[in-house]
Amino acid sequence: MHELSLSSAIVNTVVKHAGGRRVTVVELRVGKLRQVIPDTLEFYFEFVARGTVCEGARLEQEVIDARLHCRECDHVWRIEIPAFRCPQCGGSDVEIASGNEFEVEAIEIEEAQCIGQR
Ligand SMILES: [Zn+2]
């Protein structure tokens, strides 16, 4: 169910930035560690967007790989399953370098003028 609250957060953010203009595309960066199911997120986004400037907007989701960073030797590596030890130096003083993203990267707005209408 956390896709529903994420969808609300996206729509709120975009509505704030759109300033009343109709939004056509919302680009999203989603880190793998967020464990978001893209189809589910899209479903809830459409639902939450109804009646807002986001209604009918396309949601583009860029999935960001999970990476860890070793603070001892500065090595950065990609992980599939969380394993919190550096494979390069064996150090355990590591931090998440990426994979926790959940942010609206960009939005596209419909032109104010009516295009193709006379
Ligand atoms: Zn290391």
C-alpha cells in the first residue's frame, strides 16, 4: 500500500510546481531499495491524479540501482541483495551511495496557447 502514499506525495509535489498548468509528463527517479512496484505506482498515480492538473499525465519511472560506498577505501559497488561489507577492502564502514531515491526529476507542462485549434 505504500505506493498509494508515494503517489499522493508525487501529485502534491507536481501540483505545487505546475502552478495551475496542465502536466503531460512526470519523470520520476525511484531507487531500487524503495521496493516500489512500477505498475502499482502507476495505477495509484492515475487514481490520485484525477481532478488535478496531473490527470492524464504519463508517469516515467527511472529505476536507480542500489549502490554502497565504502568510507574506508572509497569503493562504490552495486548490490542486488543487501550485503554490507566492502568486497574491495573487506571494510564494514559503508554507507548507501544510491538506491534510496524517490524524487520527481522533471515535469512537462502543456503550452498555454491552444495548439492546432482555430
Ligand atoms: Zn573498501
